[in-house]
Amino acid sequence: MSLSAEDHSVRLARHAAHVVLSVWELAHMEETAVLIVSELVTNAVRHARETDVVEVDLYATRTCLRIEIQDSDRLWPQP
């Protein structure tokens, strides 16, 4: 899912994660996964420029969930 680097994108990402995990019948992972998505997207949005895009990808098996969040900034993060 591609989102703009704006505050409302965090809410959209949480909702999308909730829906996807429900469809995938992974409700037992939902609370933790939605929290992780929320935190990671918040960080991406907070540090992004206005023109950046935030990508949210979820991959799952029956026992494992992988969450990937990326932004379109080509520079490595600086501590």
C-alpha cells in the first residue's frame, strides 16, 4: 500500500492492517501487528519530506508475519 507522508496516513495504515489480518484469519496477531504498523508509519511520516511516499507491505504465513515500511527518500537515515 502506498501512502502520502501525512499524519492521516498512520490511521489508514492501521485500518488496512486490521482489515488484511482479519481477512487472512490472523486475529491472534492483529493487536501487536497494528501497533507495530502504527509506530513504524508514524516514524516514517515524521521524518519524511512532503513529497515522500510511505510503502506498507504485510506478508504472512500461518505462524509468521512480516511487516515492511519504506519511504521514498534515497538517503540513509541519520541518528
